[in-house]
Amino acid sequence: MPFAVTDERLNDTPGGRDDADLAIRTKPKTQRPPLYKVLLLNDDFTPMEFVVHVLERLFTMTHAQAIEIMLTVHRKGIAVVGVFSHEVAETKVAQVMELARRQQHPLQCTMEKE
């Protein structure tokens, strides 16, 4: 004799499931990590050519872009040179500071949350 299912709950909804048996699945919302601005600060001693070199080398800017940012730093005292994840921004700041230190320039670079 074949086995027959007689549970009435299986026939309450299409597909044979009772609403009470369904688990609610929520899609987890992922947040993007916060971004950080890398800022270059003006000083009266670091040569403009060195700042352009730093921007070209460490931030892969064209010569024209680097000159534009360098002039912004010179005129306004500060400029955003890039926006990155925390780890990348931290690395960029360290690279700028190390390169400036090795060349004996007082160039300052910092980062702040966007």
C-alpha cells in the first residue's frame, strides 16, 4: 500500500507550505567603507617642483594635474590630492612624509574622513 500524506497544513498554500513554516530571509545590507581625503599642506620651504614630483609619482597625476594641485596648495594653503579607503590613504600619507623626509623637505600630508 502506498504511503499517503494527510497533513492538511501542506495544502494551505501553493507549493504545499504553511506560511508559519516559512523563514523570513533578510538580505544583509552591506555598507561601503568610509573614504578618507588625503590633504597636502603648504609650507614656505618645499620647492614647487618637488610637490609636482610627489603628485606625479605617488598619486599618478599628469604633469598638468600635478601643477594645478600644487598651485591650489600654494594659494589656499591646503588641497585634497585624492580620496581613498583608510588603508590606502594611510599608506599615501606615509609615502609622502617619507619621501619629503628623505629629501629634507618639511612638506606635510594628512588625511581626514570624508
